[in-house]
Amino acid sequence: YIDKINHGIGFQLSVIIGVSSLTLGGCILGFIINVKLTLILLCGLPLLLLLSAIFTKLTAHVAINEMNAYSKSGDVAQEVFTSLRTVLAFNGTKYEQQRYEKHLDLAKRRNIQKGIVFGFYVALFDVFMCLIYAAGFYFGSRLIHNDKTEKMNISDLMIVLSAMTQGVFMLGELATCFQSVAEALGAATQIWNFLDESSLSVSSKDDNQGKTKDIRLRGDIEFDSVQFSYPARIDVKVLDKVSFKLNQGETIALVGHSGCGRTTIIIAHRLSTIRNCDTIYVMDNGRIIQEGSHQKLIADEQGKYYHLVQTQKLDTDIAHDRPEDEQREEVDTIDEKLMNRPLSKESVNETENNLYLSD
């Protein structure tokens, strides 16, 4: 950014000032020799200035996007070299290379767009110059032939035409200088934004020094339609539009198969550890299907929470080598209760996995 600004406000800016002075001098010379012809030739100057303004604005916009792309590619390179050992350990060189090339491709496209804009500007400028020559010779010859009061000759025509066209031509040659200034403007915008953010943070820090603010917060947290899935399993929703409110001082637990995709407010490996929670949310496929206290949920023998508790209790008994007859009796009791409730195919498979996983 600093190099862009230095290039735009250094030599290029001095060239713009010098050429602008030359153009102004050509117009003054034209007015001294013949006012009518000079005014006719100046009719197209507003169009040229409008064209230059549009070109400058488009170039500045494209230059900002190009510099942002280069900045992001630099960030990627710095991140990779800072954590090179980790990248190599996880065989992520190809992935990081693709990330880097992606930002470079974007910068390349922006540079091509800048070249296209510059090409259109040069083409339109050349057309404009041809029109000035045509208008100068046409109206100059008519003034020499028809207007006898002006006492204009061919030498005056050539002087006026040369002065005006050279001034306008030099003004058009400033396209490259305008491009540099436009890029400098784009870079300066980023620098000013950074300086504004820095000054704001420093002023806020100064204001807070030596002052103690009396802030009283009530720690209530509300989850409203929360959705979440792991990047490696985007199609599996861990949380699917989950909504609940956690008041100050309450203990909330989310339970489900395999810890609800391992995303919980309380990670409870044993359901017995959340008996005293104020509210327990039972989740299935990322959705809340039951909520309430432990006593309320365990009383519903057809519910998911009761099924999870019984399944975990059975796994505990098997792990502690309870007598086989007692285990079989427990299994028969659970199977009888499960047979009396409607289960989907997915729930049946889940139950079988929980029952026979420890065998």
C-alpha cells in the first residue's frame, strides 16, 4: 500500500500538474488567436474529462480489489510458513497451495479487468482526437471562407488546431498517471481505515484508564434457532434450529445418542451426573424432542430419555460382571418395554448397537 501511494503522489503527480499547465496554456493561446474556433474545439473537452473521471473511478475500484486479493494471498503464505510443521504433518501442502493460488487467480482477473478498462479509455481517446482534427479542419475552413471579419488564414488555423490538439493529446497521455493516482487513492483508503481503527482503539483505551465502570450484567443466555454441523460432516446436523433459554444460576444439560454429536452445554458421560440439573434437553438428529427435569423425563417410559437411561444402566451392569441370569432378566424387561412402544428403523438399529456393543 505504501509503495502504491508513494508512486501515485510522487513523480506521477508532478507530471499531471505539468501537463495540465501545458493544456491550459494551449487553450489560452487558442483564445488569443481565434476565439470561435477555440470554443468549437473545446466543446468536446467536457466529454473527455467525464471519460477520464469514469476511467479513474473504475481503475481505483479494480485496484482496491486487486490489492485485497494480494493481501489475502500474503496472509495465507504467512499462515502456512508460520505453521509449516503442522501443515506438513497433516499433508496439507496441496490444500494450502490451492488456497494461495485461488487468491492469486483473483488478483490476476482484477489485473486483466484493469487492462481492459485502460484499453477502452485509450481507444475512446483516439477516437476523440480524430474527431477534434476533423472538426478543426472543417469549421476552420468554413471560418476562412465565410467569415471575412475574422481575417483568419490557414496559419492561424494550424496554430489553433496544433495548440488545442497537443494540449488535449498530452491530457490523454496522462491516462497512465491517472491510473497510478487511482491506485494510490485505493491504497490510501485502506491506510486511512487502518489509522481510524487504531486511533479509535487508542482513544477508547485512554478514556478507560483510571475509570471503573459500574456494569451489572444478568447472565441470561438465549439460543434462538441455532444450527451447527462439523465441516467434515456438513450433511449431518448436530444442532438443527435449537431454541431454549438458560437463566442465571440454572444448570442445563443436552443429552442424546453419542453426546448429541459431542456438542453439549454439559458433557455428561454418565446420565447419572445430570440428575440434579434444572432442565434436561433430549436431542435426536440435532432436534430437541424432550425437555424437563430428570424426574419428569424418567417417568415417561415411552420417551427417548428413559430409553437412554435404561440402555446405559444395562451397559454398566455388563461392565461390572453382574450374574448372567440377572442380566438376562433385565434385558427381557427392557425388550418388553421397547416392544410396546413404536420405534422407527433407525431407533431399532440404535438400540441394538447400544445393547450389544459391550459383548
